[in-house]
Amino acid sequence: MRDHLKPSAGQPPAVPEQRRPPPRDRLDEPPRLAERLAYLDGAARRINSSLDLPGTLRNLGRVLVPTLADAVVVQLRDPLPNVETDPGRPEALRVHHTHGTRLGRRTGLRPVAAGGPLAHALRHRLPDGPLVLGTAGAGAHRALLTELLGARSLGRLSAGTALLALPLHGRKTALGMLLLIRRPGKEGTTPFDAADTATATHLATQAGLAVDTALRYTREWEIADRLQRSMLPAHLPQPHGVRLAHRYLPGERGAQVGGDWYDSVPLPGNRVALIVGDVMGHSLTSAAVMGQLRTTAQTLAGLDLPPHEVLYHLDEQAQRLGREQHLATCVYAVYDPIANRVVVANAGHVPPVLVQPGGRSELLDLPPGAPIGVGGVDFTSVALPAPPGSALLLFTDGLVETRRRPLGTGLELLRSRLATAHLHSPEHLCQEALRILPPGDRGDDIALLAASFDGIPADDVAYWYLQPRHETPGRARRLAAHALRRWGLEPLIENTELMVSELVTNAIQHATRPVTLRLVRTSLLRCEVGDDNAALPRSRRAGPDEERGRGLQIVSRCADRWGATRLGTGKVVWFEQRLPGVIPARPF
């Protein structure tokens, strides 16, 4: 061990600048022994300070160079094994890290021959001993080094170079080899003596366990990351009147998975719910809670509750998830492309950014609310105009808050960035938002949901209130036919009249208030019939003598798609037909 290492009390040893120790005769003197023990303690703590494999290997190189060696090469088995099981003997090694040399960087895979010297070295935890090239006894180790590095790489080393090869073992299997190199100097090379070899062997043991831990953590991180991604929507619906885009960026490799999520749920009346949330904390539990809250939010959205009511029920759900308190922030918005407005409620989340058609952007001034899971807090819905050409960006705090940038600064930076950008699509909106991220300064995951509002022109919508009377189905047929003639959709009149008549007939049998009839023309024709009875109709096969039960069978055969949605005040039954000569967009 080189003599210049003088660690401070209670701290890891500093990296020394002197590269050659003065000669010494007795390494076991008490001052030298205390120095070595202090070095081993600090080196072990530094090697085990990272759960990331590249970080672990970098720390290993820094504690070995230049204290014990001039250069280090770390080769691990390829492919990297599942260390939770016994993967068998290594079949090949690959260079994963070098420090102080480029030796072995271009050697690619090094096969491990069964029964060869490298396989023998990997089986044994103790090294065969150091080697000085060009000296007596070098041939005993040359076969091992040739298999480890290749004859060409080995030939590049000058005579007098001292080498020490050490196996790296995990808890269940051999993981690779650690090679320490000392180059010859003006006074010659100081070989690895017995004390140096023992020190290096101890650190190789520590390094093997640290690599094993890093591989286990990486595997757990990948499983948790896949779990989190599987609970996020792979594709968003694309309802008429709005274009949507999303981004999800996981945190740094060394960070645990978080609970950020985004979602979009189509609602009756061509409306759409936009949701972004963030479960506090970073763990597999956070990801699991996120999945439960997202599922609950989808269910509540399907009930067509106001945004503040959705947050209220999410808050109740979070309090029932277990003994531990699970907190989450969330923004829930509902966009109506016919009314050209958006209704938003906030539960302790960062405010969305609304971009106006002229380019002006603003952080929405919403009642902040308390995070979901606190309990006993009221939420408030705010209605805002959302004219065609405007856009809304919902995001989690990982976008605007970093280690070196406070939240307020990040929010203002995002607002000004979106104000100066020429936004043409929601994809462009996401790209511009991510440009504010500084390189290499992100530990939290990020979820983005961008919505560009196009709206649906009033001329493409027909809406009526109909009293629940016996003559109402006939009136509904005439109104629908008149609207289709105005839109030039005469080929659809016959089928539409038939289906409207059946749905309105069913509605007035149970309704106590006026029935609603809405026709919307986009890339397809959508018809919605609403009433104040919450019972959803079910299609069933009617018997030959039954008069009831045939209406939904007719709708099912005549429409391209149909369905029913329960609302807070009743239900809506709808059907869709493609327009003549128009290929409809992907259904949502």
C-alpha cells in the first residue's frame, strides 16, 4: 500500500496526489497498520455508497487508483446475471469500467473456456498472486492474462508492469474479474507485496458484494418501473374537438419509482376529462397507490361528476387504502368543445398552464386545495373560457422543481417558455415544456398531459329538450330528420329516425323530467338521448311474442357503435354512424 495516504478522523480518505510511495521495510509497524485499516474502512464505505452499478464501479476505481494501483480494469460476466438465482458458470466477460487506462476497452467479449485458467480464477476467491511482466515466473500467469485481456492488449504493456487479477464474487455466483495495474517508473516498479495483495483482495470482496447489491437493486428498479408504466395508459383517446399528447419520464436510475400519472377519459357530450396526479414519495408502494387512484379516477369520471366531487371521492379512497397515510396531489379538468370552456379543480397540485390563441400564457389561479388523503377538506371547481386555438398543459412538479431550481422559478420559466413558443400541436407543447429541464439535474419522474382545444362549431350541433309524452318519439324523428337535411346527410335519415325513435321511446317510459336529444356532426354523426333515470339499458334477446326488448337490438344492428353512460342526474344512451364517404377516426 502506498505510504502517502493520511485519512482524516471520521472521514473517507482523500484521493492522494503522490503516485509513487517511498521505499519502506516494515509495513506492519503500528502507524502503517493503522493507516491501512483506516484506508480499508473508508474505501469499503465509499464502494458501498451507491446502489447504481456504474456508480459502484466508479467508486471502486477511485479508491484503488492511485492508492493501490496506477490503473484498474473491471470485467463482468455477459450478459449480466440475475443474482437472485444461480445462473451457472460464466461463459463470457466484458469490460464494464476502466480507470487510468483504456486497456481492454476494445477487446469486446472474452469467452471463458471451461476448465481454463480464467474459469479456475473465477471459481476461487483468492488470487493466484501478482505478476510482473518480463520477470521470472511470468509464464505461470500469462495464460490467465491472455484469456482475460487478449494477446494483443497484453502485448501493449511494457516490461516491468505489475498485474494483480482478483475474482469478484457475489452472494451466489462469480460476477467477474478485477485487474490492478502498476506501471514501471524511473526507479522501477514497486510490485504488489503480500500486504498489498491482502488489501486488494479484501476490497475485491467488498466490490463483489457491492456489484451484487447494485444488480439486485437494478432488477428491482426495472420491475417497479415496468409495473408503473403498465399502470399508465399506452395511448390516449382522441375525442373530437381536442388533440391530446403525453410524456412520461422516469426519474434518474438511482432514484426509486414515483407515483406520477396522467389520464384522459371521454365523457358524454363530446367532453373529455384530463387528469394528472402525483403520489408523494418514491417507492413501489407509491406506484401501487398511483394505480389504485388512477382506476378510481376513471370510475368517477365515468359517472360524470363535477371535478371537485371527483377529488372529494378520491380523497375518501386514499384514506381507505391502509393504515399508512397516502398523500397525492391531483388536477382534474373537464373540457367541453361545444361550450368552449374548461372546468378545473385542484388538490394541492402545481397549477396548469393555459396558452391563449394569441400566444399569451398564464398559470391558472386556482384554489390550491389540500392534497388527496388529508381528509375533511373541500375542493372547488373553477370554469374558464377555452376558445378554439387555446391549449392546456397539465404536469407534475418534477418538470419545474429540481435540486438547484426552486418551484417558483421553474413555474415562471415554463410559463415564459410556452408564451414565446409557436405552438402548433400538443406534441409541440410537450417538447417545448421539456426544454426547460437542465441536463443532469433531475431526480424526480415527470408526467405531462397537453391538450390543444379545437372546439366543435355551433352549426354542427343540434340540441333539444323533449317533454316525456306519447307524441314525443314522432317529434324527435322529425327534428332529427330536419337537422340531417340541413347538414346534407339525407342517406342517414332513415336509420337515424328509426334509432332515435326507439331510444326516445325507452327514455320517456321512465323519465320524470324532459328528455334531451343531441346530434353532433364531426367526422361521424353522434346521437345522444338523455333522461333522469340512472338505470342503464341492457340489450337482450326478445322472444317471438314479446313487444319489448327489441329497441336496443335495432340500434345495435343499425349503428356503428353504441353505448350507455350513467350520469350524476341520470344516464345518456348514444349511438354513432359514419358519414357517407368519410372514413371515421380511430374510435375512443
